[in-house]
Amino acid sequence: MRVATLPSRIDFAGHRIAGLRLADSRDVDQSNELSARLFGAARMRRLRAGGAFHYTHDHVPFGPVSFDRMSWGAHTALVPRAESLPGYYIVNLPIRGAARVRQDGHVQQLAQGAGGVFSPLRSFEIEAYEDFDHMVVRVDAAFLASAWQGISGQPLTAPLYFEPAIPDTPSLAASWMSIVTLGASVAKLPLGSAAREYAQNALAASVASVLLTQHPHNHRFLLDEQPQGAPAPRVVRLAEEFMLQRLREAVTVEAVSAACGVSRRSLFAAFQAHHGVGPMAWLRQRRLEAARALLEKPSREDLRVADVALELGFSHVGEFAAAYGRAFGESPSVTLRRNRR
């Protein structure tokens, strides 16, 4: 039976992520049509008797990224009619059971704790064994190419291909769990709202950063060749210059990205890769540092903490004081008292 985008959820690693059910079918022929939402036009076939075929597909959209959970029931194979993934990458995170994916002659085994990353423009075929259940993080290829330019400072001059096997390292596993946790929070925001748009841009940037800086791929050497302390990518340098010239002005991420000639997502990805935080968090820290400099050398006897906070764009003095305390280990009033003439 076909299901027309009914509310559902993706259960993964203790998270319940609100989404939509795009497919729920016990008919293999009908599932060919339903699977097109993820794989494009495809050929799905049941390989052997045993197990009840039951194809389900739950979907959570996040702009250029989505979370998709699929289960198959019976031993099944699927091959896109284009014989490759149509314009996106998929990160396969198995939940239960086993499968294998063939890409350009390479066979990648999938099981819980052993996932894979699969690239477009390469042949693709998945064989799901009985009761295979998995979550997929789908990433738009054009977005990832743009993010690469933001992270590396240079355009993508050849297709980007990932090694199919996800490296078995605690740090990478933790990175993907952080992304799932962030996705669960973003999914609680109303679709189409400004908050959802902003949050899913940050999520997409985090996904791009993990893929491009932690996973093996054919352009990775360009990042690895950069020595420790290498200059920031051009987009980061432009953004830093733009924001530092406007420490005392209202600045939006839209204005910064427009000044740098990149999308907001690329800007986030570049800052996340180079600084470990987004551009607005970076700007906030620079403003706190500027505030500390003013408080350490007060320009007049009657200078107040509120004056400094407002001058540097902090409209709520209490929030400024809390952020200052976290950054420097003391309140702004203590800094000011210590440095009064």
C-alpha cells in the first residue's frame, strides 16, 4: 500500500527524529516506484524466498541534506536505472542486519558499526539481506562541491569520490553521533520557519565538514598538504576582514556570505573546518575580546559595563556578562574595577 507523506519518525541510537513516511509497501513491483524518491528510477527485485518483503522509507528533510531510514524485510536487490546515484552522496549507517553495496567493482559490506559512503557518477547496486534496516544521510552533490570550495579555498576541478568504507575510529563515530543528535533537534523546528532554515544550514555545514575533513576521498591530500597553522582559506579571510571592520555594527550571516560571494552553507562549512565554530560564534568571540580590551584600559572614569556591552553590539547586558565570564573566567565588572585608575 502506498502512503502519501504521513507523519512518522526515525528511531536511531536513542533519538526519535520527527519525519514523514514516504513508502510502506509489501509489493516489490510497487516498491520500484516508491524507492525512486531516494534512488531515482530503479529496479528492485526479491532474490530468494524467506522473510516477508516489506519496504518502508521514512524521510526527514534538511535542505541539501536529509535523513532517510529504510527497511526491506526480505532478501532484496536494488539497482538505479541510471546505474549510479542521481546527484547526491549517501552515508549508510546500518541499524540491523547486513547488506553489501557494489560500486565500480568494489564490494562494501554493511552491518551495524560498519557503514559506508557512496558517491554519484559511479555504478551502484545494493543487496539487502533479510531484515536489513538502515539510516542514510543523503547529501546533495552540488552543495558538497560548494562546501569543498569553502573549506579548501579552491574550486572542485574533478569529481569528488569517497572511499566506500567508513573508517572505524572513535572520533569519527562521535562526529556522526553528534550530527544525528543535532538533526534530532533541528527536526523539532517547524518546516519552513526561519529557525528551521538557519538550523538546517548549520546541520548541512557540519555534515559537509565531517565528510570532507574526516573521511578519505580523492581530494583529501589537498587538505592534508596544508602545514599546521597554514593560512585560512580565502573565504574565511574575507569573512574575518568583513566582520572585524564591523565589530560595532549589526552584522548578519547573509551580509557576510554576500560580501564573500559564497552561500551561507559554504561559509558555515569553511568556518567549521578552520575554526571549529560558525562565523557568528567567531564574531561573538572577537567582540568579547574587544570588550575585554576596553575594560582593561577604561577611557573614562565613569565607564560602565553596560556602555561597553552596547558599544559592541550586546543588547542584553546580563547575557553579555555571562558570555564574558565563560570566556575569561571573571565577570566584566571585576575586570573594570581592577583596571580603574
